[in-house]
Amino acid sequence: MVDNRRHLIGVLPAIGGSAANMLAYDQAKKFSRHPERFGTGVPEGIIASESSNNAYVGGSLVTIMAFVIRATP
């Protein structure tokens, strides 16, 4: 199951990667067959939070393009 909410986190200004990481970790724990193993370094939790860290960046570009923030004056 693909969780598209982490893309939406990037669209909200000033939310950042922390919220995306927590949301992805929580969803991975909820859908895991062994949720009691989370918090011990299980690869499922690490991969979920790291992939969301990369996924929210694409959504943050929408905000930059909407406000037309230029890099040079």
C-alpha cells in the first residue's frame, strides 16, 4: 500500500521532514505484521522514515513554484 500523505506534508509550508518521518513511521508500524519490534532498529521503520524524508521534497517544490521564489534578484 502506498501512502500518498507524505507528499501532501511537503506542500504545507514550514512543516518539514520531521512530520513526514513521523507519519511514515507510524503508518509502517500500523501495517506491520510485527509492530512490537519497532523501536529496536527494524529495517521496516528505518526505510519508511528515510523514504518519506526523500518524498516530501517533491511536494515542497510546489510551494516554491506557487510563490515564484527566485534564487537571484
